[in-house]
Amino acid sequence: MGPDGVRAVLPHRFPMLLVDRVLERVPGERITALKAVSVNEPWYQDLSDGAPEEAYDYPGVLIVESWCQAAGILIASENPNPDVLDGQVMLFGGISDVQFCGRVRPGDVMEHRVDLVRALTDTVIFEGSCHVDGRLVARIGRVVMALRPASELTGQKDDAASEAEEEA
């Protein structure tokens, strides 16, 4: 799955669309996705010339966000919904046991490996890791995501619910 496929599944857009390509997706099991890091990303724009090398470390929160977007692709690919005002919306529930084991810098390509641990009716639990050139840079112990109808979040009723009320 290339960039167009990713955009068809996730609602994220610039500058927060942080998955470039999916290498492998086994529905209900796992996904492997890529994120290429570039010095042209907004988080590097305020660095001055001569900034120390460590100033170019990719922010850990963005490593996790990118990994979570890969997890989102795994659960949303069967029923894509890039419009968060309609259908099911993916919500981040929680995260635990995250370990950062290495640096990610511009020019690196992160490989996110996400395993689906358990899927309940509308809640999914993942675990996995992130690698650069085969080197472990992050370990994700647990992430919980929930799928909720957009109508519950916006206060708007979906068409079926509105029709049922009108008929009653």
C-alpha cells in the first residue's frame, strides 16, 4: 500500500500523516509500515545552522504517533474512513511500557512492526516495535485503541437513528 492507500484509510494529513507505505498487512494479525524521516519536516524548521547533531533526534512522541498510525491502518483497512465526521472514528485509549532504544534522524526510514494482541467488539490492543536499518529504536509494550461512532463524539445522530426517530 502506497501513499494514496494510506491516505484513503487514515484521516491524518500534513503535517501529521506519519506513515508513507505499508510493506505487509495480515488482517487481524499484523502490519509492517514505513516512515521516512526528512529534515524538511516542521519539527526541524527552527533549528539554527550549526545545531548539535542530537538536536536532529526525531521526537519520541512522533515515533509513537507514527507507530500508532500504522496500528490504525491495520484495524481500519477493511472499513476505511478518512472522514472523522462520519462512520467509525479511531481513538487512542492508552499506552504502556514504551522504551526508546536508539536515535532516529533525518535520512532514516523507520520500520514499524505492529502485532494485534486482542480485538474486542470496539477496542483493540497492540504491541510491537520500531526499527531503523534492522536496529531496534523503540519497543511498544501495549497500545489500546477504540473505535467509536462519530455521531457519539459529535452529538449528531446518524441517518439510521434519525429515520427511526422520525418513524416513531
